[in-house]
Amino acid sequence: MLKARHIIGLPIICLQNGKRLGKVFDLLIDQDWQLSGVILSPKGWFSQCQTISSNDFVACGEDAITIENRSFIHKWNEDSTQTTLLEGQHKIKGLPIITVTGNQLGILEDVYFSKQMGNKIKGFEISEGFISDLTEGRKWLALPDSVTRGEEAIIVPARCEEEVTEFFVSKEE
């Protein structure tokens, strides 16, 4: 499995000229819980963020994301309602994960994809708090069939309460 936070900070390399075009600052996640693109780190204090759609990736490797050329970079509309992982008004990191029956499973810390870079999120890494993370470790929840990203919480089916497991992600996937 590929931890989303491992994508953050990867350089973007242009295959046309071998130049480094920037690095990944955050991830864009669509309504179907798929990686829809990345936000590049701003180049200066007052510069506008730019994005690259995941459809324009040639590859997402362990050391870099490659794209054909600079034309795939676009300005990001920060006022959009697109979901991000780490930053902005519509970020998901830090949101509570709550069942439809009102039980909180924990706080979303990260998301995982398969190593084959299928853009679909495979599951959530959940924290129950700093002390619990130290004593018991974080938890894992495979992405349920039905999950809603609300304004202040992520809503999952009631059965997810039994599906939360100790955190273990196989390195083979």
C-alpha cells in the first residue's frame, strides 16, 4: 500500500526536458474517494498554487511523479469545493469518522492507495488520540462501500465499528 503522505513532497519531473517543475504540496480527492490530482508547493509567499490532474501523470513512483510536459500544470481555484488531504477549507485530515449510529471511530490521519497507483483510496488510518496512538497504535478501516464526506465529519455505515482493526498494512500490495 502507498501512504498518501508519502506522495506529499515528491518532486514533479517533466519528461520533455528533465526539469523539476515543483513538488507535491497536497492531494486532491474527488467525491468517489479517488485521487484526482496534486497541488504543487507555491513558489513564493504570494504566488498562486498550481495543480496537476492525476490523469496527466505518466507515473507516480517512490521518488517522483512524472508528467509529459509543463502544459499539464494549471492554476488552482482555492475557492473550489474540492476535497484536499492536508490544507484548506475542505481538508479531510483531522475530521472525525462517525458511524450513522453516532459512534466516533477516531480521527482521520491518512489515506492509502494500492502500490499499482490505482487512484481509488483503499482505506483510512485512524487515530484515537495521542496517548492511544502510543499505547495501542493507530487503527485501520478499509474504505466502506458507502462513505460521506460531510462539512465537519466523515460518515460511515454502522458496521464499520466492527471493521476497524489494528493498524497493519501489507507491503506487498
